[in-house]
Amino acid sequence: MITAGVLVVLIVLFAIANSQTVTIHWWFITTTQTPMIVVIAGCGLIGFAVGWMFARRRAASRGAPR
């Protein structure tokens, strides 16, 4: 729990320090102008979700209660 809290604080500080607007090239949409804080927060949330899903899957395979 402490590690997760430290990681959240680091991501927030990193996002605040990088507040300029960046151009994102998507596969289907040509380009969009997005604040870097949104990109960093989105990547952090995606990373959290993927880690959480793998942790649940590992716990389920070991027979641990959810």
C-alpha cells in the first residue's frame, strides 16, 4: 500500500512538472494536441489497470480469496 502511494505521488509530481501541450499521432486519427499531464495520467491509469488485472489473475490461480 505504501509503495502504491509513493508511485502515485511520483506520477502526479512528474505530470505537474511536464504541463506543456504535445502532439499525439494515433493509428486512426492523424494528430491531436493534448496536455502532457493528460497523457501521463492516462498512461499511469492504464499501467495500474493492467497490473491490477494481472494481480487478480495470479491470486485466482493460486486459490486466494478475492
